[in-house]
Amino acid sequence: MIGKPPSLQRVESDGIGIWTDPGARELGFIMGFSERTGGVSATPFGSLNLAGHVGDASAAVDENRRRLLVALGLEHLRSQMVSAEQVHGVATIVVGESDAGRGAYANGGSPPVSAADALMTRAVELPMLLCFADCVPVILAAPGPSLAIVQTDVSGIRAYIGPHIGPCHYQVSDEIMSHFVNGFGTVARAESGGLDLGFVVAASLESAGVDPCNIVRLGVCTAEMTDRFYSYRAEAGLTGRHGAFACILS
């Protein structure tokens, strides 16, 4: 993909913090990872919770999503947003114009895309949102453009790895650790003894042929920065969700 190497920079609008690639617009898309500030949700979901399944008030979630799109300059696409019922599976769903609005609102409207943990599109002005609180969000962009999970020449893919739990807070069983060490080498085990998910994701992308220069990692630990991100582990399972979003521009 032509353009400057991918980067992640923090921008803020009306108290809403977003990590985005300023050069993405020149390539025809917008992407980013939201922080948890600037919304209307009350404790323990304070304050920009974007997930409607965690026990937060639906009206608050919908207002938070609206505020996010306003901060991005995409408020006119509010009713077009597509989200998914994430189930920690492997299903990738291709969405198009006919899917516009699926899961856009926590309070009514069309239900989200069912049982999917990855969304892909080539449709213009179809903002996609997935929600996280420790898991690793990854946004892929390819020439076309295509967004999210892409099927194209991998040499042109730009990959953005967002905030996730760091190895210092991610202790796993010996069996799970052995699985990752066998697949990615001993560097999958950090000095703290925890599993380095960020390294594993980046290594997977590189092994698939993505240019390392086109992979950018935010490199922050959600469990360490609960003032700015949500962490399921650090907050004992009762918390909100920040988001990973992407949209092809017209």
C-alpha cells in the first residue's frame, strides 16, 4: 500500500482520546483505537464504554458511540455502524452495504453480526466496531482499500496492533505457554514469565508475509493503564470495553 509507513498517534476531541494513523485518510480510510474517557457511562463502566453486553445502560452506550463518531467526523454514519457478537471464536464475516446498521445501537435496531470475532469489508462508509478489554485488537488495511481481515497480496497490508494486556499481567498455564513457545520460540515468554501476546500477533503477521515495516504496535498494557483503557482482568470482570474501529471513506 502506497503512503507513509503506518503509525499510531493520540488525538483528543472533547475529552475523547483516540489512537489513529494520521496518514490513513490519504489512503482512503480511517481507523483507530479508543480510550475510555469522554463518555457518559457511570462506574464501573466509566466513561466511554462502547459495548452493549456488559450491563451498562443502553442509552449511555449509544451516546458514547455517537460521541466517538463525532470525534472522528463521522457522525453522519452513526446509523450505518456495524458491530458483532464476539464469542472468542475464529469466524470472519464479510460485511457490505446490506449489513449497514447491524448492531449499531445497543437500545433497539438490528442485532449485531452473530458469532463473529473479525469483520471485513470493501464497502464505502460502513464503519465497523469491535470491542475489547485485554484481548488484542488488530486492524488490517490493504490496497483497494479493504479493511479488517483482508484477502489480498500480503506485501501491501498495513497492520495496527492496539492496546491489550501485557505479559507482566498475563500469566498462563504451562500447557498454554508451551504451545506458544513451540510455535514462536522462547521469546513468546517474556522476562516476567507471562505470555507476550503482542509479540505473538506481530510474529504471526510477519510469518504470513506482512512487511515488518508495515506493522505498528501501540505497546501499552491495558491492565497497567486502567485510567485510560478497560481491563477485564485488572477490574475483576466488571468493566466496560474500548473499541477498534475502521471505515473506508468515500
